[in-house]
Amino acid sequence: MLSALIAGCTQSTNVRVDSELPVALVEKLPLTVGVYYDDAIRDHSYTEDTTERPNWVIDSGDSQVALFDRVLASTFDRVIALENPQMANSQLALDLVIAPSIREMQFATPDETFFDFYEAWIQYDIDMLRPDGSSIDAWKITAYGKSPKRRFVGRSDGLNSAIGLALRDVGAKLSTGMFRYPAIKQLLEKTR
């Protein structure tokens, strides 16, 4: 499941999100897809150092990449990791390139909301590109996770659990929504 590493004083929050996500149980789409992760998503880290949230660091880059790798591999016939976007224009015979990015992350704790749960929101832009790099569309997805506050469980564990549930939420939206998304539907019609 998820594990957290806690560092610093009681007001500091240091979370490293490690998630194990289930394989999506959907029929694979007959497309060959390239996936490109830029450094912003690979190394994603939410940081905040305010009076209310001193020294908050939430590292989720590895979990973000693992999420997309797992979902895309279970959704498409073939997925090829691209080290740079220019690789798509090579001899790979790709139907589509997917380049996910994180637009925004937000969190709420029981201390802030006075409710007995932790919350996490993550907004994504899923850029869909032709192999030549030109844009087909950008799918905007918002993911949400809510985890109950439990006795003897710290803020880091509560946030980690909520983030893990938000990652599952986006995974479910991607895997069940791909075949209905207009840009994907058009590509599928061309392959028939």
C-alpha cells in the first residue's frame, strides 16, 4: 500500500507517496501509444512553507509515473516510454502520444477543516499528441481522495492515504474514460 517517511518537527510534514495501484480491468484498445513524462511530473514535489503549513514537502513523482504506466499498459495494446517527445516522430509507428502533467495539487487536514478526514485534490492535463508532436486535444481530469482521521495516526499517514485514493480515482477515470474520449474514438475509427 502506501508508506510515508516523516521528518522534522510536529508541524513539518514530509511525505513520500508510494502507491500500489491495481491493474485496470478493461478491454485493451488496439492502439500503440507513446508516453512522455517531463521532469515536472517525474520529480513532482508539493512544497509549502507558510505559518499554517511550515516545511511541508510531499513527493509524489514516482507514484505519478507508476500510476500512468500501470493504467496505460492495461488500457492500450502497446505502450512505449519516450525519453523525449522527438522520439515519437521516429520509426515507432505510434498512433498517439500521451503526455500527462499536474496542473495543481491541494490538501486539507482535519485541523484545517474541522472534519474528521484528510483530503487531496489533483488536477491533471493529459495532452494527446500526434506522433509529429502536434496537439490533438488536452483532457483535463480532477482526482479526489478522502481518508478518515484515525486515532494514533499522524498527518503524514492521513495525507498519504488521501493522495493514494486520489491516484486511484484518476486511474479509474482514465481507464474507463479512454474509449469514450473523442480523440481516442476518432483514432479507433481510423484503425477499423
